[in-house]
Amino acid sequence: MKPWTAVIFLVFMLNACAVVEVPYDAAKTAVKGSVWAVKTGCTVTAGAVATVYKIGKFTFNVVKAPLDWPLAHSEIKSIGGLPPREAIRLGRVRTAPYVVDGRTYRPMSVKEARTYNQTGLASWYGYETLRQNKGAMTADGEVFNPNWLSAAHKYLPLPCFVKVTNLENGRQILARVNDRGPFPAKGNPAAGKRIIDLSMGAAKKLGFYGKGIARVRVQTIKIAS
């Protein structure tokens, strides 16, 4: 077994919570530590049951959003030829093509995504959702919380995990990609050239919240459940 691959099975039951460590494969420089999937019986945002992933020092809350919530990226008009909510309800979003402003985006396959490693500009989103105190849904149907470590990507499969390095200050985080974007904006068409849209919380940890954009490296981490 390679030293950066962990494989441990169900370990115990505690307070109605099943705790499972799932394997992950990553480049030697990507991440060290265990990956835990914790299925809890506790209700959280939206009154749903959460799955909590812990990768090293990073924690990710995964909660399905009510289908009547608005999309965090409302510019997505269809997914896989279906209305976004119908595609989400049917679970047909992972690598499905989708349409924004008349343009069709075609995500890469899971196989292609395994070696994804790209450098470019990152932006962040989510302040409006926090300010308005309204629930929002990601493109794969999860609750969008601006303070959680999540991200939007135009082409990676949903969901997946990535390591993001701020090349301007050396800070690194892991983020869960569960949304689509960033896209060209009416007043800023160059926004569509950015490679990733991070949550507000992720931008703060990477140290570019005040600046708005940063040059980053994005690398996928494969996690097998």
C-alpha cells in the first residue's frame, strides 16, 4: 500500500452516529491524514441529516437542500437537458453538460479529473447569500453555506475535493467542489476566465477575502467511498 493511501473500515457506533474512514488517493504533496465520513442522526441546516467529512484538519458538512431553494448560481438554465431542479432530483448532475446564457459547458469525466492540476485566478462568492439570510442550493443539490469550505468549478465532476494553494502567500486549504462557476458577468466578461469560485470562508482562509481574487493552483484529490 502506498504511504499516502489510507483504507480503514467501519470502526464504531456512538450516539447513533456511524463513523467510517474512507480511502483517499492523493499526490504526495497534496494532503496527509485520514478521511472520515461521519453520518449523523442530528438535524442541521434545512432540517436534513448531514454527512460530515474530515480530511486532516479540514471539516466538510454535506447537507441536501430543499428543492425549492434558489440556486447559488442562478444563471444555470439547464443540466443534462433538464431543468436544474429536476436534474438534481434525479441525481443527473455529476458530469452532465449544462447551459448558461446560451452556452453549453461540458464537464470532464471522472477519469480525466483525477489528474487535474491547473494554475489560474480564483474568485469568491457567497456574501449576498449570507447578507440576505436566505437558503441557497448548489448545482448538485447541497446546501450552500458561504462560511463552509466549498467551491464552484465549470468542468470538474460534482462533487469532488480539491487542494487549493494561494500562490501569492503559500496558504493551502482543501475545498469541496459542489457548484458550477465562475461564469462571465455582464459587467465583467473576464470573470469567466477564472478557474474556480471559492466560498467566502475558503477565501478568508486563503487570505484573499479583502482582495477578491488571487492566483492559485487547484489539484483534485480522489476520495473513494
